[in-house]
Amino acid sequence: MKTTWVRIGSAALLVFAFGACDTFDELTELEVINQNNPDRERALAEAGDVESLIGGAFQIAYDGQFDFSAAALALSAAGDETTISWGNTGLQQLSSEPRVAWPNATSWRYRNIVQHPWYDNYEALSAVYDALLSIEEDPDLCSAFDCARAESFAKFVQGLALGWIALQYDSAFIFDETVDLDTDILELQPYPTVMAAALGYFDEAISSAGSWTLPTHWINGNPLTGAEFAQLVHSWRARWMYLLPRTPAERASMDWAGLISHVNQGLTEDFTIEGDGDIQWNHDMVWSGDYSTSTTWGRADYKTIGWTEISEGTGTGYANWLATPVADRDEFELDVPDARILPQNPRDPQGAGLDFKYRGRSQFPSTRGTYHYSFYSHTRYEDCPINGMQCELPIFNYDAQQLMKAEGLFKTGDAAGAATIVNVTRVGRGDLPAATAGDADLLDKLIYEYRMEIFNMCPGCAYFTRRGWGPLAPSGPNHHQGLVEGSLLHFALPGQELEILQKLNYTYGGVGNEGTSLAAAAAGSVGGTAVPARFIYAFNDLATPGEKLAYARRHQGQGPRSSVKTLIRH
């Protein structure tokens, strides 16, 4: 029996409906000219083209997660990592208080927050789909290139792309080379099911890693051996596991032993991608969050950098700021004992720490709320924008990976092991008193360290982890680890996609509408979540294999791509 799914909302049943169509049969009979299969044969007739499509797929997914106009900076603001009130890319809507519903209309100016990651990641999945089917249909192609390497890398891309979709959206379609575009009907699946599929692809990539070396341009500047590639996949798998939970209850039920195992088999040092001045490779959070003048795009949110003033220091500025009504808050000078934020001995509120710097008055419009203001900005990676993004782009911070493991140790009863890891950065970089296994606030210290180490480095990490660390809480004097009440827990499918698939539009955000997930429906109920597989493939921004191949080549330096990033604050 086929399972259908309905979306259970907090105030009402949010169910997909068939818009202009009265029945599912009518939807499936819409005339969609599917020229993709013959086009694949024409476009991917050469072995080099098939390999290029797989080799370029990582960069397409990377664009949807790290690069310009993706959700990275917006999610940083929603997660109270960066504070910012510019209207660009929906930042004001996601970070202003009280939180409001996200406008999911196709006409919404900042719809790219949801469209860009959705379509880029599905474009990567579609590119891999075409290449893997070409290999299956013509095994002789493997005489011209290393198919085992290509297939292992393809599985990695599938896990990477589908995993991000599971993190950002409430549900999605699982799309891989087993899908028949002519006959299959795909069902929307809830985010845990989507992530389970993504982790399965990662497992396939790990198990198939061989004695080969990746071409340098596939993950720019990283000619990884098969063993090194497997380490990278283990680390990415651990990251996706760590970021998935939407609530404290989901976080409590995590497979902590599995996460620890993957971290142990993962990277043994920081991992970077070679930047090229934003010709092919960029990192939007580093570019915009660490901008090297006083007119920074974003400042460091006091909710992230102020915690040690209360728990370790002697200052009262942060406590007073939290106790002030939101509309009356303004920027203030911190007095924190963390050497990453302020210089110590003597402590200088207007100085520069290892990772942060005093910047003076914020440049944001006061009419949008002075509670957005902060004197401090992040500078750990400021050499990147200073040098025009000709730098090593930070992708994995080894210490942050270990802090994920530390939470696993803490949750499984090894507080001493957790404290040892916490102190690597807490003492070694922050010059703070050592944490101990008996500290009542050990988990708070662990969370703080993780936030310091992933600051402006890990797209979505501050927002994704806040979902599971603490309950939604109203703004006020009580410090909390969770999201501000009314923050959406995830996004609906993009309004454009809902319109294409002729589904009822819906959204999240605002008090009482933070987020829900798909739940199994009773037999015979109308879920409206099924669509023909060809819709998921054919309506991607890049509709045909030929177009995808051209895109993949551009992302490997074989064609033109815009290299100048300009954005006017408003």
C-alpha cells in the first residue's frame, strides 16, 4: 500500500492541494515534453563529458550552500550569529523582532533565499543522474576514465545536495539514478527520511573510495586520495547528523555513538577550498561577514559573543541589554574575558581580540531597530575579502568537529572527555578558566565554544544547531540556547516550486507557526504530495543534460562565469 503524507500545522491542517487541477490524474496528464532522455544521448556521447558532469556537480551544490545569494548569510542572522538589518536577501525579515512569517510568494523580492539552495542542489542531483545513467547504459565509457572514482564522487554529491535540502526544508523529493522519469511517481518525504537517504549516499561514497586521486579542480585545490576523500565524507556525514534535529527532543534521540564514530574517522586537520577571487569559488559568509572596513555587512550578535560576560566575566552590559525591552536595546561595550573577542591584560573594550574587533557605531538604519546594533564584527577570516577572496576558503574547522564529538561524549556520559575537548579552544584560544567534568554549565560552555569556532565559517550551522539546543524562547532577560520565539524551524518548498507543481502555497514563521513536519496520513486521505518524477527533473533551472554540461564546464574553468560580486545595501 502506498503511503501518503499530510502536513500537520500548529493552528490548522496545512495540506498540499492540486491548485488548478481537480485530481491527481489530471496533474499527471499535463502535457510536459520530455526531451531529456534523447538529449542525454546527444550531449553525453563522449566519456569526457560524462566525467565533467560528475566532476562539476560538487561545485553546483557548493554554490547552493556557500556561495552568493544562497541562504548562508540569512540563516546566520536568523540564528543570532550575525546581526544585520539590511533588506538584502531577506535579512531584515529573518532577524527582526518580533519574528514574522517568511513571505513565500513567487513575486517576493528575496525569494532566492529558498529558491537558490533548492534549485542548485537539485541541479547537482540531476547532473549526477544523467552521468550515472550514461555509465549504466554504456559501460564502454569506463575504458576512457575512472568510473569507480566518478561513481564514488557522485554518491558524495548526492549526500551533500540532498542533505542540505533536508536541513533547510520541511520535506523534499528523493531523486537519484534509480528513478524512471517516464513512469515513476515521487512522493514528498519528511526531512528525517530525506536525511536518511543522504547519509546512505555518503556511506556508499565511503565504502567505494578506492586507490585513486581526485582531480584538483573537482574540489578546488584538493587532489584528495581515496582515503583522504573518505575522511572528508565522514566529516560531512557527522556534520549533517549534528545539524538535523529541529527540537531538543529530536536532539536527545540522536545517534551520538554513530556521530562520534564518524568524527573519529573524519578529517584530522582544517579543510579548505582554494579561492580564486570569486571567479569559480567563493564563500559568502566570509565575504560579507568579515568585510574589512567599519561598514561591515554584518556585526557579531551579542547573543553569541556576550555569554562569557555573564558566566565568566565581571561586566553587566550583556545582562542589562537582555533585560532591556527589545525596541530599546542599543549597542554597548562588552567586558568579556575571552581573548578571541577582546584583548586581555589589560582588557580593552575597544580593542581587537583574536577573532573579533571593535568597529564603532553600526551603520544600519536606526528606524529598523537599534537592537540590531553591535560594536563588534568578526575578523578571523578577514584576509579573504581584503585579498579579493584569493585565499583558502574555510570549509571544516577541525576543533569544531571535535566539539561535535564532545557533545556526543557529554550526552553518552563521558563528561570528562567532553571537558578535555572543550578546553582545547576554551583555554588554548580564549584564555578562559578550564572547564571540568563537574561543571553544572559544561554543556553551555561546550555550545559556546562550538559557536566561536564555526562563526562565519559554516553555512547555516548557528541556525540549525539552535533549533535543537534549546526551546523557542521570547526575548528577555533569560539567556537561552534556542531560536527566538517565532523563528521558523525550516522553510516550506519554494513558492515557485509549489506553483510549478500546482500545490497550495504555505509558509512558516511567526509565533505559533515556527514549523511542522510531514506525518503519515490515514488510508484514503488526500495528501497531495505526489508528482511525476519528470517534473522534478525537467523543471529545474537547467532543464537538459546539454545545459547542465555547459554549466559544469563553466564551474571547472572551462567557460565564462561572472566574477564580480557587487551588492548595494538597502
